Amino acid sequence: MTDHELLAEAQAASANAYAPYSNFHVGAAALLRDGGVITGVNVENAAYPLGVCAERCALSCAAAEGVRPGDVEAVAITASPCGGCRQWLAEFKVDRVIFLHEGEVLTRTPAELLPDSFVL
């Protein structure tokens, strides 16, 4: 699967986002090393900090299916990942992150997005 195809999966998933407060629908698609794709969306909550970003949703769904760090080749997101999500991407040892930023498709490694990330 190409990066643009993966981003298209994320864009399609964004239609399912639950964003009644911001109306900012974000989708993410995680490409597994076995070729599978797991999508996620942002889910807002009236208690605003309790919402979930699309990429964390996708990685959480992947973890629920037995995916572990190193099993995810790439994650595509329809928006630039926040700082917390950048840590998630680093911890899951994702090879590359494809995302839209100001209308441009960018590809970065988690280390480029979050230098000096936390490591246990």
C-alpha cells in the first residue's frame, strides 16, 4: 500500500469521527507489517481533556488485536499529530508518519516529530 493510499484510508475513516464540539473530523490509518490496516478517529467528550485523538484510537484498536511496538509500519493522519500522539507513535516504533499539514502531505519519522522522546 502506498502512503497516498494509506492517507486515503485515513480520510475515509474521518467521516466516522465524533466531533460535535470542534467539528474537526480527524482520521488515522495504521499500516501493519502484515499488510493489514486499522483505522481510528478522534472522539470528543464534553469533558474536553477526555477526548481521544485519531492516531491513539487506531493504535489502541491495534493493541486490542494483539499488535505490539514494531508491528506498525506507518500511520497516516489527516492532521498533524499532537505532542502526546507523537510520543505514542515513537513508543509503538512506527517507521514513518504521513500527515496533512497546511494542505501539504508530509512524511516524517517519529524521531523527527519528537526528538528526545521518553524511553523506558
